[in-house]
Amino acid sequence: MKIALFNCNLRSIPPKKSGGIEKVINSLVDGFTAQGHSVTLFTTGDSLVKSGVEIVSVLDKELESSDLDDEAKNFLNKQASLELGKILVQRQYEFDIIHNHCINAVLPILGDIKNTLVTTLHEFLTFETIDRLGFFHDLNYVSISYSQRKPFPDLNYVDNIYHGIDPKEYPLPTKPEDYLVFVGRISQQKNPHLAIQAARRLGKKIYIIGKYKDDDVEHDYFNSVFLPCLKQNADYAEWIGELSGPELYKYLNKALASLHPVTVRESFGLAAVESAMCGCPPITFNHGAYVETVEEGKTGFIVEDVEEMVDKISNIDQIDRDHCRSYVENRFTVDIMVKQYLKLYELLIAKSGQPLSSIGNNLLNSKHFKTF
């Protein structure tokens, strides 16, 4: 198959540090090419992927690591993604399948694609997102959890495919040390201050691992809630900031538990799955997809509030850390994810009647075909 993968321009592939979407796309690139498929990647020019993968870009470098403020990054990301989308529309007939991972600004452009197009929804569906998607209701969509679908159940979902991670990248479970971790953005959606409160109640050290961004949105939470909480609990809490994958996995591997006091509908919760792969039981609030990714009482706990979170941490030794890993290995691996996407691609191509790149070759050679 000739496969096009489309990403926004905020982060390169693979991500330099955090970036769940980019991590997933990188895994798809590796998985598809390993099986002999041709992959063209629409992303930033500084992406580092396997030899033989064509990179199409409008920006030489990702925006995330630039010195621009968050508002400027988001604006330029929309503009650059829009331009990249135009290039994809122009080249659409070169591919059998086009797999889009960006809905930020490109759906109006991708709506012009006559080829087989499928879009994976990576974010939880807010009112704003639903409003945007409503204009493109009939495109093909993949959810990353069944819980993600609940706010917009009538969208044209063609499959549900969970994110997958590569077991080889994660350390084997080991005997834990006496500390906790929080992994996620410093935001009012992820609520690291609640994780700090839980740690203090238990008298345990907690490492806060994550980046503060979106100052135009999170300024009040960061300055009025998070920083005061961090200062008041300096004996218990340490904010490390953003870490690369291997650095993060070392912390997870030896932590008693990872805390996920998320108060929005989590679309998948990759951090909790990565934690379990390292043998570290996740303890999550009961929001969104955690009911699909955490095996209650066996790989972690799903709780309603900080009080119950504290109670479960006190009983964390009942969790078998080796089972945490085997649970993820049986359900949420790259191999499983790649097989499911390839099966979906084949079904969509069969539904369309023939590989669309062959149609494209005829059209590209036609004197009636117009380019931008």
C-alpha cells in the first residue's frame, strides 16, 4: 500500500520529549515500513524517521521547541498545517490511503480529498471540537476509546483502535521505592495539585513530571493554584518538568504508583498505560477511557476523589507489578495497533473499489488534471 500520514506542525516525529500523538505516528511509520508498505509523512522537516520514508514539510523545524510564546506557536501551527494540507490535497491521488492525525485547522482542506481518507481523533471531544466536526460528519473517523465517542455518538466512526506502545522501550517491573509520580501537563484538566495533596496526606514524596504551556489558557491555574500548592508542599513535591521517554520511564519503573487526577473525559490516557508497562500501577479518577485501560484492582485503581486515591495508595502492595506489564502487552502494543490499522485500510480501499493510487496515476497523466 501507498500510505500518507498527516500530522500538525507543533512537534516533530518522533517527539523530542513528550507528545503522545507523534509517538503513535512514529510507531505507525515503523510498523508499516517493516511490512513493506510505502509511507509518505506530512510533518515538520526535522522529523527523524526510517530511511525510505518521504517527508513532506512546510516548516524546517517543529514549533514546540522554538522560543515563541504559546499563542504564537498555536497560530503558526494552524497556518502551517493548513499549507501542508493544501500540498496533501494536490498529491492525494498518489496514495491508496490518507491517514490524518490533525483536526486543528485542516478539515476544511481535507474535505476536498476524493481519495480514501480516515482521521484518528486524538483529543477528547469538547463542544468546540464537536462544532468543527459537525461540518464534516460523513468523513471516516477512528476513535481511540469507546468512551471518547460519548459526546458525539453519531459521528461516522469506522473503527475503534487503541494506542499501542512498544514493550522493548520500557524497563521490566522492579521493586518500587517509596515515592509517587504525576505525569502530564501542568493544567487544570490534569490537576497535579490534587496529586500533591494525596502525596502529602500519605507523607510521601511525589515527582511532578510535565510541562507548563498554554499560558493564555492556564495562567490563572498555574499561578493561583499549582505554584502555591507546590510551594506549600516543598517537603513532599518536586516539579521536574518535561522529560524524554527513557528518563520518564526510569521514574515510573521505581515509583509506588502514578497518580492521574484528571477531571475531564480522558480520550485514552497514554501516561497510565505507559506507567503500567513499567510495572507502576496507575491510580486514576473515574473520567473517560480509564475504565477501558485500567484493570480495576489488578493493574491499578479507578477512584472518585482524593480521599479514595489516598486509600488505594495505602493498599498498593496488593497489585502485582508483573501483571501490570503483561496486561498492557496483551492489549495495547504497537503490533496490535498496526495490524488493526492495516486491516481498516484494506477494508476502506476495498469499499472504494480499487487502490486509489492507480486511479491517481491515470488522473495525474490526464491533461484535465489541475494543480495548485
